[in-house]
Amino acid sequence: MTIAAEKLAQYDEYVEALEILDEESRFEYIIDIGKRADKTAFPAECMDDAHLMHGCMSKVWIIHSRENDRSIFRGQSDAIIVKGLVSMMTGSFSGLTSGELAEVTLDHVRGLNLGALTMQRQVGMMAMLKHMQKLSLQAERAEAAD
Amino acid sequence: MNAIGQPAGQPTRRAGHNIEGGFDVERIRQDFPILSRQVHGKPLVYFDSGASAQKPRAVIDAMTEVLENEYTNVHRGAHYLSQTLTDRYEGVRETIARFINAPSENQIVITRNTTEAINLVAATYGRKFLGRGDGVVVSTMEHHANIVPWQMLRDEKGIELKVAPIDDTGALDLDAYAALLDGNTKLVAITHCSNVLGTMVPAAEIVRLAHDRGIPVLLDGSQAVVHSTVDVQALDADFYVFTGHKLYGPNAIGVLYGKAELLAQMPPYQGGGDMIASVTFEKTTYQEPPHRFEAGTPPIVEAIGLGAAMDYVSAIGMEAIAAHEKSLLTYATERLMAQPGIQLFGTAPGKAAILSFIQQGIHPFDTAATLDREGVAVRVGQHCAEPLMGRLGVDGTVRASLAMYNTTAEVDTMIRALERARTLFG
């Protein structure tokens, strides 16, 4: 299975935007995304332990819902930069089935060209991806069990 | 604002740039190759030595020399290389003993790190001498390495963990500590220097109060041994533990010092080669301390590196290093507190050169990421001290931990980076 190109349109947009920026501008780009995400309402009641990704440097909450077999994610963090990162991840990979999501790999995350932030322990983007994949799979299994 | 956090005041007297005085920090910096590199196109400012210090050329060369010309296993060869390297390896035990003024090298157990040293005491002394209802006193500001091993023993043996509080400056509340020594307390395991607050506890007094009631004391010296002269006999510590990598040595080597009579009574920690006297399928007998506690091939190259690090520190002189760090801490504290919105955690008198802080309204991760963009390496988060974060009322802090090779100019770089963080996030 391969992921249809149109499903990764938002991801491709981020990749294109980031690849023309130098390292310093990429840093400020993430901050801008984080600040924009800050203005988007995230349900306060979902900033709880049930939606928390455990990490010691900052907190990340991810909400998952399903629409016609597709996973929709929304993310939040108490740090602006991490909010930018989680916003990029949820924006890039919402709308995929759990099977498609399972095909998103480290290479996709590396494609964003964010260096150390890619693999950073606990709040890193790979950790977010794995968490999103797990949420999607859990929801699919729960639906199948109903 | 949390009670321990100190509000930012008005700018105070700005220290001059000659605070290094007779301490030739530029000369010392030349001994550390990594300090000449750049990060994100900016000169590296390494303020994360509390997590792991950088290594001087003397350590790198000593380890390279062993690997290139002297390497083999120790304690088990009849050949030349094994005999000479065993001599060097065991010689390091003497260096360590001298460094902390231990009465004998036989009281120096080589471990992987502080964590293993504490686990070793919990698993041997703890399992043998502590039982249901016995109390172990720790403090609010312990690193997880000095909490979790005792919790594991609590779950296994039913001991009780008792926590000595700190006051609003981050100093240990000695009266409350003394009160915890009554009743069922059978061991004190306490940090000599907080890795978050920089608080130096009155270790000799802590030991004296415990000994008055016949209670032995383990001191976690991971940070203290880097910033001050440690004399285990003067402290009268029963156990003293620290790690090599914070002391400008390599990682994967740590030290457990123990009083001879205690080590002699402790059963082995792990079983295997090197720690035995004789093995048959029917019966195995064990070596005397310290080898009884060192199963398997030890960290040979790392030991040589740690010995070189201690020689390096000793040649400069711990008192000179401490004086430099104290001046630097004073300068950094003044500059930091002159910034708007800084909340500093830990202001106990005599603290070590560790600054934990937050910029109000800015998440510590955002602060630290901005500092990183300017080449300034700090640690952010809970610093393996989650209970202390609860006491401070924060989820995490930024921690700048200073070392012998840091300068006032580097502090200035950090201050400029904090100003940028305010622009970006304020």
C-alpha cells in the first residue's frame, strides 16, 4: 500500500516551505506555527492525563477521532515550539487510515528537515508519530470489537 | 509565585570582567578540545556540565594511549600487558582514595555510575540490614537515583521512606531532618549537593546527627565532588557515591566509598568472574571488598580516564576551581536577576554553581531551545527530580550548570539569548 499523494498535501506543503529556509528561519517558522496553533481552540477538558504524552521537558496532548476510517488528530503543548511541532505532525498526518498511518516512517519525519527536534526524546516528532499510530490502531480495534 | 522562587529585582552592581583573577580560565579552556567548536554557527557555550562535563585533553589522551598501546583485560593474565594494565587500573583505585581522602583503596568500589553505586548499597546493605518498618531518610531534593532504589526496597522489604523537607531558599530543614532520625530510622541517604538548586547540605552535621543515634549515612556526591573538596573521613560518611562523567572523566564509571567494617559485612551485588575466590558447583566463596562487588570485566579504559581526570583536577586545585565557580556564580546570578521576569530556584548560602530558573510567561523548553540557537547548551525539564519540581510548584526549569571552564563572557551570551527568548515568546 502506498499513501495517495493528495493525502499528504499538507505534509508536502511543510516540506516545501522548510526546504527553502535556512536553519535559523526554520526555527522561527516552527515558532510561528506554534503561535498560530495557540490561537486555535483546543478543548481544555482534553488537556488531561488521558490525552497526555508523557515527557519531562514539555507536555503534549493529542486528541484522536475517526471519520470514515480516517484518523483526525489535534494536538496541544504547553511550549510554543513543541506546539508548532505537534501542529505540523497532526496537520500532516490527519486524514489517513491506520494502515496508511503505519506507512509513515522516520523518513517522512526526517523529510521535514528539523534536525535534532526529529528524534529528541519524549517530545520528539518520532515519538509523536508513534503515539498517533498507536491511537489510530487502538480506535480501529475498538471499533472492530463493537 | 512559588515561595522558593525569587522574583527578579532591579539590576544590581554589575560584576567586572576580571573576576577570573589568578585563575587562568582561558588556559584551562584550551585543555578542552570541544570548547572550540561551534553549534548552529555560534561558539559553543557549555552550561550543561551538571548533566555531564566535558573532557580535558589529559583524559582523552590517557584513554587513547591505553587503547592504542596498553589494552588487555585485567586481573587475569600472566602476560606483560595484563600485569602492567592491572597495576595501572588498581593504581586508579589509589588515586580515587586520595581524591576523597579515603583511608584505603580497598574501600573504593568501582561501579558504572552513581545510580549503580546507590543500587548496590540498597541491594546489599539494604537487603541484609533493613527490614519491615525500618525507615530510610532522604530529602525533597533527591535525584531519582536516590529515591527509586529505596522505593524498590520499600516494595520488597516493607521499609519506610521518610522525606526531610527544604526551606524556601532550598536549604535542608535541619530541625525537621533531626526529627526524622527518631524512632524507626535505620539509614540516611541524602544528596551532598542538589543537582537542581545547587544547595550544599551541611553534610558533616547531617552525619553527626545521624551517628548520635547510631544511624549510618550515605551521601550522594555526584555534584558535590565536582564543586568542592570532599574528605570522606572528615565528613565521617559511611557511604559516599559519585560518578566519573560529571568530574571531567569518562562516562560508565562511578565510585562507591564505604567504611571497611560495613563493606566487609555486605553480601555480593552481582555474581560472576572477578568477584569470586573459588567456584565449584557445590560452593562458591567470594573475594574481599572491594572486588567482591565488582563482578565481570571492569571499566578498564574508563578507570584510566577517571584517574587522569582526578589528576587534572588536583593539579589545578579544587580550591581554585571552587573560587572561580563562586565568582562566576555571583556574576551570573546578578546578571540573571537583573533580567525582567526571571524566577530563580535555590538561593541557599554557599550553593554550588548551578542556576535553575524560568522566564515568567515563557515555557522552559522554549527558553532552552532559544538558548540552543545561540550555542548555549543548558538542560531543561525536571532534571530527574520530579518530587522537587512538585515542591517548587513548577513542571520544570531551565538549568545552567557552570564548570571550571566557563567564563563571564559566556554568561553574557546566555543573557543576550534570554533577551531574544523574550522577544520571540514574551
